[in-house]
Amino acid sequence: MELLWLLLPIAAASGWWAAQRSPMGRNSAVVRNADYFKGLNYLIDDQPDQAIEVFTRMADVDRDTAEIHLALGNLFRRRGEVDRAIHIHGSLITRTHLTTDQRQRAMLELGEDYLRAGLFDRAEELFQKLLAQPDHTILALSRLIHIFQQEKDWRQAIAHSDRLERISGESKRRQTAHFCCELAEEANARHQDDEARTWLLDALARDPNCTRANLLLGRSAMRAGDYRAAITAFQAVERQDRGYLPEVITPLGQCHNALGCLNEWIAYLREVQERDHGGRITDALAEWLLRQEGEEVALQFLERELREYPTLLGLRRLVEIKLARGQGAEYADLRALHCISTQMLNSAARYRCDHCGFVVKSLHWCCPGCLQWSTIKPLPDLVMKTNA
């Protein structure tokens, strides 16, 4: 509706211009003005579909009414009528009497129409043509990067992102680091470990805080049996972004276990736990204390920790240890509590986007909601105590 109201002065101006050009124009202006007021009445009566039809009939395509067609096409696209938007913007491009700027704008809008319709090959062709136009280069590059991401053409996405960074001055290193990681994962799937490592080192060169690159390096080192290198990579994650630490707790424990240095592992967990009292850390430390130092030490740790930092994972671990002592009727409440806590943990979202709030149960490096990179992180399983 807002766009339709903006069309009114444009339609009126086009009618006045036609009236000034010739006597016949003055006659046709009467018809134009009648249509104009008819369209206005439709708008007042809240009948936008009929108003669109009237203004579409008014807009005989020439360079003076091209703005009406551009605005109508945009309106149709916003309303979800992409086919009509494509028809309008496509017909504009075929006209020979438009100015260069009008033709380029029509190409740009048609590319947006194709993007909305999912016709990426046609959109890519138009945006590639607009790259040579200084007024549209930056927008065309951003749209092409979006297309290459959708098509998983990561090399092209990197090349165009680097070009956009040079032109605009806006850093694209975080997202290109992820494009490198995508190429590394493709290389891993082909068992080309050397190529994968090259891409991961490129990712870290672009973005030293790329936790995904260190996660992949750690997993690659584990597959190769180089557990010490894997530990180094996984521990770097906590220094880069503590929010991703829960992702490396399990593999770090596996690496220390494989090397037989569990005392070093427990010492590391205690160090980290002083900074992060989340449920994953509490649960992991309790598990290894149970294995290494016994039931009483693990219970004492959990009871002390849960008084200050209550978490569902910690609570479930506490109940499991106590249930292991016996299965009598007096443990019925504990079994019910264990069942409830397990159901809550299984049904809860584990990750949330810091940018748009999108919640999911598995880790996505690119948020499906806002398409931002590195914004989805594990949710801390921590119930903060109040001072009341």
C-alpha cells in the first residue's frame, strides 16, 4: 500500500507530461486523469488489486513512465507475485528508448525477481552484466556472493568476496574463512587431507578467530592418530571463543584418554571450570572424577557446584551416581527425577543465534534464519541464582 501511494504523484506527473507534448496528448491526458482518479478511489476503498490494474493500464512504456513500471514490479515482488514482477521488469529491458540508467535499474530489479523465484542461473547472468557498471558493482557483487553460497560454489564466493572487500573496504574475512572451511570439508569427504589442511590454514590466515577451522583441524589430527596436535587445536577453540567450548569437551577427553594422561585432563577441566560453570563442563568433570577418584569425590563436587551453579546436566549426573547405589523403592523419586531431566534435555534447543535468536538442536555455522556466519552457539545449561 505504501508503494501504491508513492505511485500516485508519478502517475499524475506522467499524465501532465503527456498533456504538454501534443494536442493529442492533451486529449489522452483526460483519459489518464480519469484512470488516475479511478485508481485513487480504489486505494481509498482499500482495494489495492484493482488499483494496481488501473495503474498498470496507465503506464504505457516510455522513458517518462518507466518509473511507474519499476515501482509496480517492485510492488508485485513484495506481494509475492514474482511472475508479474518478472513480466514487467523483463518487458522494460526490451524497450529501445529507455535511458541507460533506467535499463540498468530494470536489469537490477529483474535480477532481484529471479533471486526471489529461485532462478539463480538467470539472476547470476544479469548481475554479472552489472558488475561493469560502477553504480551497481557493489550490489551486484553482494547478490552474486549470495547466489554462489546457495549453489555451494565456494571458490567463486571467495573470489567475489575478496573483490567486494577491496572495493567497499568492508571486511569479508569472517565469511570467506567459512568458505575455506566448506572447501576443507569437501576435501575431507574425498579423503584429500593435505588439501583440506591447506584450506583450513587459509581460513585461519583470513580470520585468526575462526573456531570452525580449529575444530576441523582437531578432528583431522584425531583421525590421523596425532592426539597431541588434536589437543592443541581443540584447546585453541576455548581461547578463540569460549562459547564453543562445549563442542570440544568430548573429543578432548577422548584424546587425553588415548594418550593416558587423565590427570592432565582433569587439571585442564578444573582450570576451565573456574571460568565456565556451564552444564557440559560440570558433567564432564564429574564423569572423570568418578572414574579417577571415586564416587564420593564426584558427589561432593556435584553437590557443591550445583548449590552455586545449578544445571540440568549436573543434576542428572548427580542423580545417576546416587541411583547406582541401589534400586529399592526409596529410589523411586530419584528415578522419576532422572527421567524428567533426561526428557527436558532431549527436547530442549541446544543452540541459538546471537544475531536473530534462531534456535536449533544441532550446530549450523551459517544461521538459517539470518544467514550470518558464526552466530549460532551452544546454549549454556545454567540456571542463574537470584539475589532475592
